[in-house]
Amino acid sequence: MPSPAPKLWLHHLADEADAAFLYKELARGEPDPKRAALYTRLSEVEHRHVAAWQRLLTENGHRVPAVRVSAKARTMAWVARTFGPQWLLPMLLEEEGQEVKGYLQLYKSAPDGAAGPTALRLARESKEHATTLSKIAGTEGEPWHKTQAGGFLRNVVYGFNDGLTANFGLLAGMVGAAESMGTAGHAVVVAGLAGMVADALSMGSSGYLAAKSEREVYEHEIAMEREEIRLMPELETEELSLLYQAKGIPEDQSDELARQVMSDPEKALEEKVREELKIGDATSTPFREAWVTGLATAIGAFIPVAPLLISTEPWALYTSFTLAMLSHFGVGAARSFFTGRGVARSGVDMLVVGFGVAVVGYFVGDWIVTLL
């Protein structure tokens, strides 16, 4: 009696069946005859992939399940029929990228196993599909590599914003509570300073972990690119040539240059990492991210507390409120450099947020006291 198949094999079988269905849907809705023919050929290749997994299951004594199109694939097809095939293309590109990644991992885990040769061959073909789709979609790079990074100024601005908004809300709540209890304002100062330290430590640790995770992602992607160069050198050579051609180098020269670079695997890796993955030399470290983000948060959180260190009289509270509102406008204006929105509009939006935080914090503090 046939034994149950490995879940990973069944997962790849189902993915290939979905891909075959979706390429067929793309071909059906594509008005360009050349592209429609290309999608039809890709669908036929995916059907061969389905047959390859069915054959592998049979040869290893496993039950071969009936092939069914998943609900996810049917939903994607509906999107393509409703909004046009161009909406499905990015999703298929992502799926092809995931297939390449999955097949390479399967091969690396057991290159001499039953599925090893099949996984490597399908990784090559899926990579070719992804490259073809990337050209059609007008995108660069490989969809299974994720290499987006933040910057120094972004960390400063968002750390400052977090500290300012969070601590300002805390102070507003403490003021509301203190006024309800008729107590002195020293508790407000203590809460503000404690909140500043807590916010700075929280954001600093978050910056550290985020930078550490990003570095680990880069290391994983580079290691994966190294494996692709080792296992699929001909495809990597073609991709490198296309990158050079995109820069205006003639095709013959690009091919020759790509072959020369690929003759040295380490040099080829450096070139692919820089040109394809867009990963440059590291300019930051987790510890640097931690202290930059933490310090920016502390500065932002200190602004509403500063006047209260001088006095706890009403004028100090009004000064704290004014400084906090001006700082909210300023940090909103600074955010516009990253969001692309207008400076004034971004500043006003942040001013409204800061005012709302103050109002909510004040009444929540007052409400909590009435419940005690």
C-alpha cells in the first residue's frame, strides 16, 4: 500500500498546479499575442513540473493526490479577470521567487536525496521564469531577495517622534490625574523622567534588534546568492550580462565581461551582491542603531519635561505644551523628507496628532483618578 507523501513534496506539487492554472489565466486575459503565447508556454512548463512531482511520488511509493487549484489561486485569477492581467503579474513573480527559494533549500538539505535532482532542476526553471517575468514587469533584481534598509536620519526622526509623542501623552495623563487629586506637580516630573528613560531604552533595544535582524537577512541572502552561483552558473552569467546591458554596454561585451567575472566565484559574488541585491558595504551596526535611536528618543521625550524641571507652576505647564506642539510640527515637517508629502501638511498632521494625544492623555488620567 502506498505510504503518505512528505508534506513538503505535496506543498510543491500544489504550488506548481496553482502556477500552471494562473499562467493559463494570464494567457487568457492578455491582449498582446506575443505575451499570451509566452504565458501559455510557461503554463505548459508548470504542467510538466506537476508531472515531475507526481512521477517522483510514484517512484518513491507515495500516494499521488488529485491535483486541485487552491482557493488562493482562484482569488488571484479573479483579480486578474476583474482588474486586468497586470495585477496578477507581481503576485506571480513573488510566487516564482518563493519557488526558487524553496527548491534551493530542499536541494541543500538533501542534495543526494530522492527529491534532490528534481528540486535543483525545478529551481533552475523557476529562476528562468522569474527572470522572464521580471523583464515583462520592468523590475530589477530577483524577487526572492529582500534587501530594503533604513537610514540614519530616518532613525533619528522616528525615534525623536516616538519619544516626544509617547512621553507627552504620559505627562498629559499625569497632569490630569494630579489636578483631580489636587497634588503637587513633582509626580508629573518624576513620571516624565521615568517615561523618558523607559522610552529611550525601549526604542534603543528595538533599533538594535531591527539592525541585527536586517544584518542576518543580508547574510542569508548573500549565502543564497553564493549557492546560486555554484549551482546555476550559466543562469547567473546571463543575469549578470543583462545587468551590464541595462547600463548601456553592448551585448557582446556584456557577455564577455559576465563570463570573466563569473570565472572567479568570489568576485562574481561581490558583483552580484552590489549590482543585483543592492547591498553595499555596511555603514551601521546594531549597537550604533541602538544608541542613535535611543538617544533621539530620549531627546524627544525630554522636551516636554524640560520646563517642569525649572518650575511646576502653571506657566511651566503652558511652556511644556507649547514646546511639545512646536516640536510635533517640526518632526512632522522632517518626516516629509521620507514620505514625499508637503512640509506644511506633514507638520500640521503631526501637530493634530500631538494635540489629540495630549487631550486623550489628560482626560484618561482624570478618569482613572475618579475610578480609584
